[in-house]
Amino acid sequence: MVYSFQSSDGSDLECWLQDAFMRARDSIHTLIEEEVRAGIPHERILLGGFSQGGALALYSTFTHSKSLAGVVGLSCWLPLRDEFPQVREDSMADANVHSHLFSYLSLSYF
């Protein structure tokens, strides 16, 4: 699956991006539930991605109703991060964040 997050008409790009991430997330959640129906339990499903795919993996994992095995995001960000007030620097003890710019960015940036 490939999703483009560019507005074709330039209208309210922020709302469009939010809608695009939610639609993509819904597709990922549907795929997860298809795997569960095929016999794979939620706690054995791991999502991962690079760049935009990593952002979608993070968002899909954090918004899923069940706990998954984990998530791997490489060179990505947490989209719509204001929806996740629980993701704070003091709650990220298990996070493994690496960047060549890390000395310039605090963990709260991610």
C-alpha cells in the first residue's frame, strides 16, 4: 500500500493530512484484524516502517484498541502527536531514539 499525503487542491492541508493519516490507519487496523481472524494473536503482531511508513506504523499502533507486540519506526515522526499527551519525555523510558542531530533535539521533540 502506498499513501500520498499531499493535498491536490491545496485546501486546508492540515485537516487533509489528519484525514489521510486516519484513513491509512483504518486500513492498517483492518489488515491487523484480518491477521487476527487468520489465527495470529494481537500480541504477536509488530508494525514497522521507514519515514512516512514509520509515522503510520507509530500512529496505527498507538491508536489500536488492542496492545500489539511492538512498533519500529525508522527516520520517522509521531503524526498528530497532540493526540497523545501521555507520550512525554518522562514516559519514554523504554524508547530507543537515535539521530545524528540528537544533541540538538530534546526527546520531547519526537
